[in-house]
Amino acid sequence: MMARLSDKELECLKVIARWFSEGKRAQARGVKTYEALGITAEEFTPIIRTMELIGAVEKLDQYDREGVISFRPTAYSLQLVRELEQQRAAGTPPPDIVEQIEKRARRKPVLAWTIIAALVLTMAISILDNLTSLMERVAAWMAK
């Protein structure tokens, strides 16, 4: 869910969560609200509607031709901000080992060919050892 929010929406979510934690239960459209959220009047209604869809605000009681007039922050906005902070603290997962080897092989073809040659040589030695063992068994069986 967080990955779908823009940077501006994430900042608005943090402000809305702060308002809830400060006990501000109703917010009205206006210059002070726009400035606090860091958005313009044109961005207000779409962003607040997005916040409603994710559960960060409720009670979009009043509408006029300009859009939402007021809203109420919810306790869920705090939970969303906590989840966001946990995701950022966790960081990105380490890259896959296979991907790392593929990238190195593409950047250093000599290394890749060396690894391929070592694998082919190991396979050839294994096959020769097995053939030698098989031939010894067949020779021992025929000698009986």
C-alpha cells in the first residue's frame, strides 16, 4: 500500500497522523490546512480522498463544488506511519546470489569462462573416472 503513495501523499499522511496524536479531530479546508499539509488547494481534495481510501481519514461529511470541506484523522493513520517507518528501517533486502554472479559474469567475461572451463574439466574428470571404474568391473567380470 505504501509503495503506491507519492512522496507528497506520504508527507500528508505523516501530518494527518500527527494531528490525530495531538488530539485534533476535525480539519477543515483552508490556507492553514494546505500549508500544514504542504499542498495546494487543487491537490487537497484528491489527496484527502486518497487518504480516505487507505483509512487515514474519515467523515468526509461535506462536499461542495470545490470538493471536500472537512475530514477527521483516524487512529489508523498512526499505524500506517509506523508501518512506513518499519519498512524504511528494514531497508532493502540483500540481492540474490545468482543475480550477483550473473552481473559479475557479464562485467568480467574472463572470470565467467574460467568458471565454465573449471566446471567442464570437473565433469570430464568425473566421467573418465566412472568409465575407468566401469571398464575395470567389466574386465573383472569377463575374467571369471
